[in-house]
Amino acid sequence: MDVFSNLAHGFSVALTPENLLWALLGVFLGTFVGVLPGIGPALTVALLLPVTYSLNPISAFIMFAGIYYGGMYGGSTTSILLNTPGESASIITALEGNLMAKRGRGGAALATAAIGSFVAGTIATVGLTVMAPIMVRVALKFGPAEYLALIVLAFTTITALLGSSLVRGFVSLFFGLAIGLVGIDGLTGQPRFTFGNQHLLNGIDVVTVAVGLFAVGETFWVAARMRHDPDNVVPVRGSLWMTKQEWARSWKPWLRGVLLGFPIGSLPAGGAEIPTFLSYSIEKRLTKHPEEFGKGAIEGVAGPEAANNASAAGVLVPLLTLGLPTSATAAIMLAAFQRYNLNPGPQLFDKSPDLVWGLIASLYIGNIMLLVLNLPLVGLWVRLLSIPRPLLYAGILVFAGLGTWSQSQSVTGLIVLYAIGVVGFLMRRFDIPVGPAVVAVILGPEAELQFRRALQISQGDYGTFITRPIAAAIFAFALLTFLGPRLWRLLRPSGGVEMPEMTT
């Protein structure tokens, strides 16, 4: 009964005229920026993060939730019409959705993506509402050793699952850890890696790192490849709605996508990539129209898009209850909490119930807004894709610079921003994932703090990390996450489901 009363209180917070306006603005901005080519939810949230610092925390996070969900939906539009997924979880949508658009069924692909996002997002938000209080009760038993184990699990997960090789993942991780060490040591008071620059004594701002790696780095990368990868927007022809047969072929994949996306997204080793690929594989096996797969099957859009959006709500479970980001977008959301001096975890539910439950309630509202907003405005989003790339990315660079200047008020901050942007460009050039670096910047200092606290409590006994049952179990799970995929590749039988290659 407490869950329902808390949710009712959350709706009383989210349904105020001011917060409804911020929710509407969030879903609109998220979709607006997410539709633009090459820009996914992580970049969208990072780019718009600096403009929200003048808001109160509740309104700001309601807006972030709208940006997050809007960016997820906007990425599907780019994937379907431009064959340019904004993130790895949208690759499957690009595969079948773009082929549907070329067959003249782009409107149906956009419709099943929008409705599937609404269905999956709403059901998954119900799951978040129920799961969050349970996870909080578990998290109350955690001490420094357990939190260190969780952070190690986050490092292992995002390093092992992202990128084309383990070495590249660790390069990104250690780069982020090095940035996180810049500034004054919290326990000794000694400056570290500041090179005598007083502007670096407070460390390098997480938002500067996120905007530099995502927005600036992505802009440099797209600009460098502009002549090699010309845009070919597929026009939306025919009806913007689904036929009766397409409805019948979509609703079961939507539900199956939820059943895959939310549970896997809720796991510390989850994320959105695994459920979307699993959904595609399952739909390919269960379909009554196997001949259409690889040519534009609507099930190949409906299922993965539902899994993608359900996992987005699932990712919020470990983020809100444990402070554990399992994706790049969740890492930037965690950075937003830190900017407001808020620490996600069990204490957040006690100290800031208005914020937590107002945020959860706003997810229900934002889903409805996205459905009502996006279906009639398909034509507007399509026209956005015609914005000339030079103007678009020049604007992103200027916007990123203004956001950084507004918070640092120093030339050093701008130099750091664009230097990190160059590093972000090089990471893309050499196929080094960006996600581990952002997670390491945020959680690296916290890992160091929890490590020291655990040793202080145990009087220097390193055995405390394996003698405490919960910590030992999490460390074992981290090791399994690290070694499991590699052992599976060695032991699995040959064959399996082949994924179709993306067209360019």
C-alpha cells in the first residue's frame, strides 16, 4: 500500500502546472535533438544538461526524464529514415526499419516504434514503481565493501559489454579513472594532477567530460566523415498509420520486448543492447513471415524498439536505488544528481521522496506526452533531417561551449572541453567505446573513497572484501560478467542465428 500512496504523492508533484510544462519541454527537446542524425539519448542529455542548473531539482529531473525518453524515441526516427542509429541499441531498428521505409512503409515503422515505445515504457515504469522499494530495502544492508563491489561490477559490465575488444574497453576505463583523479584528494587534501593550475583544484567537471566526449567528439567525428557518409533520407510515403495486419503483427512483439527489456535492463550487467538483439532473434524465430526478415519485417522494429524502451526504465532501477549506472545515458543522469549534491541510493528515497516519486510519476506522464506529440509531428521530425550538417554541428559546438562557459566561467574549462572532444574523436577513430570513460569519471572517486572507508573500518584487513557475503557475491558476479562472454565464445557450438549486416 505504501507504493501506491507514494506514487499518488508523486503524481501530485508531477501534475503541477510548472512540472507539466517542464515535462512537455523535456520530451519535445529530447525528441528534437534525438531525431538529429548521429545524436542518441546520451548525447542529448549531456548536451542539454548545462541549461537546467537554474531549475529546482524536482523540475530539472522531470525535464531530464522527458529528455531521456524523448531522445530514445527520436533515435528510432533517425534509424528508420536515415539508417543512422544514434546508439548501439538502435542498430536493429535501423536494420529492418530503414528497409521498411524503402518499401514505402516508413510511416508504419515510425508508428509501431512510437506505440511500442509507449506500451513498453508504461509497463516498464510500473515495474520500476514496484521494484524500486524492494531494491531500497536490499541496499540498506550495504556498507563500503558492498558499494565498492557494486562499482567494480559497473566497471566490469560496461567495459566487457561495450566495444569491439576488451583492451579498448580498458583503455577507455583507465582514461576516465585518470580524469577522475584530477583535483584535491578528499582525505589528504593534496592536489593531484593539477599541474599548478588553480582552476583544476576542484577537478574536471563531469558534465564537461560528458559533453566533450559525446557532443564535441561526435561532432568532430561526423565532420571528418561527412564526405564519406552522405545522408540519404528516405521520404515517408503512403499512410502514416499501420494496417490491421501490421497491428496484429506488432502487439505480441511489443509485449515480448517488455519481458526481455525491463528485467535485463534492471540487472547491473544489463543495458539495452542485449535485450534488443535477443528480441530480434526471438521475433525472427517466431514470425509467420520469415521471408520478410532482412527485407523490412515490422516485427523486427516492434520487438527491439519495445525492448529498448523497456530497458530504459529498467536502467533507472539500479540508478535510483543503488547509484549504479549501467549505460552511458544513466552515467550522465548520475552526473546530474551529483551536480545537485544528491546521491542516488536508499537515502534518496528517505531524504527526497518528492523528487524520487515525482520523477517516477513523470515517466507515466512523459510516455503519454510522447505518444500524443510524436505521431502528429512526424512531418516536422522528418524535415529536421534536412538541416545541413555543417550548420547543425557548428551549432552543437557553440552550444556545448556556451554551456561549459556558463558553469566554469574560465578559459581553462573551454580548453579542457575541446581537448576532451579531440580525445573523443580519436576514441571513435580507433573504435574505443566512450561509455566506460564517462562511468569511470563519475564512479572512480567514489570507488577510491569506499575502498579507503572499508579498510579503515576493518583496520587494514583486505579480507573484508571477500568475508562479507554480499560483497563477495557481487565480486563473484563481476568476475562472471567479465569471463562469461569469453568462455561462451570458446565453448559455444558453431552456428546460431545470423544477424543481417547493416546497409550503408
